[in-house]
Amino acid sequence: MWHEYTLKSWAEYEECIFRFSRGKWIFRGQANSGWQLESSLYREFSKVKQLYKDIGMDAKIGYNRYEMKLLREFTSSYNLYSNHKLYEPESSEYKEIARYRLEAWSLMQHHGAPTRLIDWTFSPYVAAFFALDGATDDYCIYALNPQALKQVDDQRIESAQYDRSLAFSSDKTTPSFVRVFEPFSKSERIRRQQGLFLVPNRNNETLSTILESYNLSDGKIGGEGMYVAHKFVFPKRLILDSWDKLQQMNINHETIYAGLDGFSRSLKLKLLDHDFLTFSTSESST
């Protein structure tokens, strides 16, 4: 499905992304190249289903029902912990309900609740940061042209079906699709990370499965025309060099996350600095 390419160096990655028009491509980094592209909601449901199976319980997981329960639980109590004001729908139209859910899901995602939203970024370098953070094996960065997917959807889905499908999660008449979403009210973290979301209309499918509905073959729609989907695989031997290149661009935990949290997270990068470790070891032995 993806045009997959194993890189030989960081410089080769920069040569590749130089050809991408800014703002037309979005990127996602993952710390293991073998991981699926899936939402946190899908991942949590998978864990629960496996747990039930392991302990001998026969439980049917209703994705839509539980997703709505999580949404109601969050929206009923989030104001106890935050001054953030969620968007309120002005009518019962599909578009208004869809916008309300998307804004609520983005706030939930920001604070660690499982949602169907999947984090992406407009920056190939921010994507590299998230691919590297926690990587101990081959890692990867996905590059996607969402406008090309929209052109496919324009031929098979009426515009109103987008909102209807999100407003009523049980809608089974609309084909699988993904849409780009940028919150109207952005958090500081989203701005720092140049972030946005891909939103699948089906919460019980992985993003990889949904993208198959676009007939992608080797990164091209129908195997023809321009590339619209790349997967860059970095061998783990490039981890230290890649971190060094990002540090030179001042892309690290301090700039990706705000405040003391970002600074504290950044300290673990000292463990990748051989000179720092050597100095600390000799110092502690005296």
C-alpha cells in the first residue's frame, strides 16, 4: 500500500522531504516500523478484548456505544479540571454535531483519553522527533498527501455524508474514509508541534485498513500517477545521528512540549550524549 523505502542516512531523508510542498503533505513518526497505524481508541479496545479472552470472559465490545459513553463521561466532568470551553452545537444538524464531537475528541486526545483521532503533523522534522522518542529498533515516518485522498472521496462520497458519518457513528452506508481535522481552538502543544488529526469515520478499523479503500498500490492511487503515500524506514543504527541532527535544529522535548514537563523530558537525551556520560562516570568515581 505505502511506497516503502529504507533509508541509508539522515541526509537521504532530507533529500526526500525536500521534494514535498509545505502544507500539502502531513507526517507521522512511529518508534517501531512494524507497528500498525491505529487510533488510541482502537488500541485500547484491542487490549480489552484480548484481556476478556485471556480470562475466559465472553464479552462483545460495542465500539460506538462505548465511544459515546467515554465522550459523555468526559464532557460531563472535564470542567472540574479545566477552564477550557468546548464548542456547543448551535443546532441538531449533522455538521454541528460532527464539529462538537471533533472538538471534544481533540481535547480528550490532548489530555490522554483514548479517541478515534490519530496525531499527524505538517512538519517532517517534528514527525522525526516522535519517531525517535522511545525508538530502540528500526523506526519510521509516514508521509501522506490528504488532498489526493479527498479527490477520491469527492467521486464516491457526498459532502454531507462526511458530517453524517461522524454525527452518527453507526452509519454503515458510507464507505470507509479519513478526513483531516484541525481544532478551531488550538492548544499550545498543537501549535508547537504543527499538529493536526486524521479522523477515520469507522472506529473499529485501523487506519491501515481504511486506507486500503483508496486503492493504494506502492504509494499511488490505483498504482498510477503521482506518489501520495510514503513510508520511510530508518535502521536503528541511525538513531544517535538523527537525534544529533534534530538537536542542531533545536527540536527536542523542550520545544515540542511546554514548560517544566518539556525540560524534564529533555534530560533523558543526556543519556545519548557519550561525552556527558563519560564525564559523569569519571566525576562520580572521584
